[in-house]
Amino acid sequence: MSAIQVPTSDVKDLGLASLGKLKIEWAEAHMPVLRLVRERFTREQPLRGLRIAACLHVTTETANLVRTLQAGGAEVSLCASNPLSTQDDAAASLVADYGASVYAIKGEDDVTYYRHIEQALARHPQVTMDDGADLVTVLHTKRSELLPEVLGGTEETTTGVIRLRSMAEAGALRYPIVAVNEAMTKHFFDNRYGTGQSTIDGILRATNMLLAGRNFVVAGYGWCGRGVARRASGLGAHVIVTEVDPVRALEAVMDGYRVMPMAEAAAVGEIFVTTTGDIHAVSEKDIERLRDGAVLANSGHFNVEIDISALRRVAVSSRHMRPFVEEFVLADGRRVYLLGEGRLINLAAAEGHPAEVMDMSFANQSLSVEYLVKHGQGLNHTVCVVPIDIDREVARLKLDAMGLRIDTLTEEQARYLASWESGT
Ligand code: ADE
């Protein structure tokens, strides 16, 4: 083990554990697929003795993932994948009730955030779990002496998968990563319905604004943007989509939304949500055009989508109006409101995706770790997909848990699909 002295955990207040435990149990009741995985892991011990370092949003749902990995025999250290997403009560309970090593405090500064990553890594992981690829990056750049012990890792989010693919293409990735985000039972549901609902939840909890009748701008029409647009529209907002991809832009139009460049949307929007995964989707020029009272929120992984430095630079004053709402007054008196410091608004001001979708995401995570234990040695140092059998099994178990049954092909239908001879 490392010579550096590492505390067994660093959380805000262990006194919050009893509150956290109840919330973890509440989430568990809505995660039936993960529960089935946990029951099998308890019997079969597929992760016996495995050291896992996870860098994930520290929530009640993540707590149930950690419990599942522990039930399979793993020893888990956990740090946050975002400085503002930690639920301090869940973190406390994970330490006090479930014996995990947790390094995460809501609102931690960047120095503490990276120290926590290093502390989670100090346990010499054999498997890494990431949401955004910060842990993998620190491991490869600052703690590369630990790399020979690592057999593989998983990645939860689109941004992380993009980063890891660049690493692999540059020949820098030193072990295989399973891209959990690419599983259909992950991104179809978590990115679309999870982000859709929880982003609106975050905006509403932070502002308590009425969405009906408002011009609501969604930057980026990937799975997350589609989800946010649909939910905002359902609440009566007039949705405007901005895109750089012509196919996605066309899809947004045919889904019933207005599409225009951000330069135009900036002048009419009242609420903005960025879901592009790229920097400065709302740029300094866009900020100059905003209406008085415009609200800016981000639901992409990093706090780079809104040019916050430009906002701070052009503002003549700022003040905190409510938790997660900062007002900036511009030189001509216009007011702009930034939510949650431009960090993931669904986790900063609300509680992230509901347990029902994290159920599938984290069942994929657990089964992907088991897959790495069984097959990791034979995999190339690339980003690979979740095996289709795992993906389908998660969907099947979710349908079962929802009490839903589906049809199966008759022999005749299967034969027809496999043949090419018969036409009209
Ligand atoms: N990402 C988005 N929502 C989440 C949640 N509730 N728990 C963990 N990761 C998340």
C-alpha cells in the first residue's frame, strides 16, 4: 500500500449518517434491478477481494451501487466526480453504516476535489469507476506507478467516454475501459429521462419559477438535450433548440421546437440550459445579448459550457439571491442569473436522476465490473462497449420488475426474419 498517510474517509459530518441511511433505503426501494444483482453477488462473490476506486456523484443511488459492489466482495473507496454533487448525508452513511472509504464534501474547492481523488486512488485500485474521467486522468498523469495493478475501468458519462476515446487514440490509455454510457439501457433512459426530469427539478428548486409561457433555450440536442426539451415543453415552455449538427437540428424541428443559432436565441431566451459537452455554448457575445432577467443553467458534465469568467468580467456587481442563484448586474442594468455556479444543475440544486433510472445505469456498472474481472486481461487498452447480453438482461429485469411482459417471436417469424427468399 501507499506510504502516504491517508485518512479512512473525509466527509462533512458523520452525524448525518442516520438521515442518509433512510434516504439510501428509500432509493433502494426504487432500484429493483440493482437489488437482484446485489442478491446474486452476495451468493456468488464475483468481486471477492477486489479493490475498486470510484469517482462518481456521491448520492443515495451511488450508495446502493457501492453496497452492491461490497456485497460481491469488493473493497470500495469513493470520491466525488463533481465538487457540488455530493449528498453529505449519503456520504456519512456510507462511511458509518456501510464501511466504505468516502472522500467527498459538497461544495469542496478544486484543491480538495483533487486531493480526494488522490486519496481514493491511494488504496491501489484494481478497477476504476469514473463519471467524467477525472480519476483515470489523475491516475495516468500523477499516480502512474499504480497503473500495473489496474485491470480495467468503467465510465459512466458521455463526456468521460469522449475524453477516454481521445486518450486511447493518442495511445495514452493503459487499461481497458467499459463505456457504460454506451449501453442502451443507460443512455436511452438516464441521459434522456433522468437528465430531462432532474434538470427541470434543479431549476425549479433553485428558482421556483413558472416555466409555462417562457422561452426556454436548450443548447445541444443529444440525449440529454432531447430529454430537457421534452420536459420543459411538457410544462408549457416555448422550447428553442440550438445545435451544430444538422441532423440533430432537423430532428429538433420535427419534434416541434424552434431551431436557431445561439446568437439569435440569446436575445429572446428567458431560461437557458446547456447540454453540449463543449465549452462556451453560451459565450461572452451571447451574454452581451441577453434579456434582463435571463437565467443560465448547465446540465453538461463540466462547468465550462457557460462562459462564467466573461460573465464575472462584464458584470458590475453580483450577489447571491437564493441558494444556487447568483445575480450578475451588467453595465446597462440588465440582470443575469447563474444557477449552481454553472455546474450540473440537477445535482447541485436537486438530487440528480431519480433512483428508477440510476437502477439501470448502476446495474450496468456492477455487471461491467464483473465482466472486467472475468475478461479484463484479454481486452485491449481501448474503450469498449457493454456486452449486448448485459444490456438486454438489464432491460429484461427492469421490465420484470415493472410487472410488464412482452412478446417473443414465433418460430415462423424467426425463420422469416432469417430468410431472404420471400418478398411480396
Ligand atoms: N448522475 C445523475 N444523477 C445521478 C444520481 N442520482 N446518482 C449518481 N449519479 C448521477
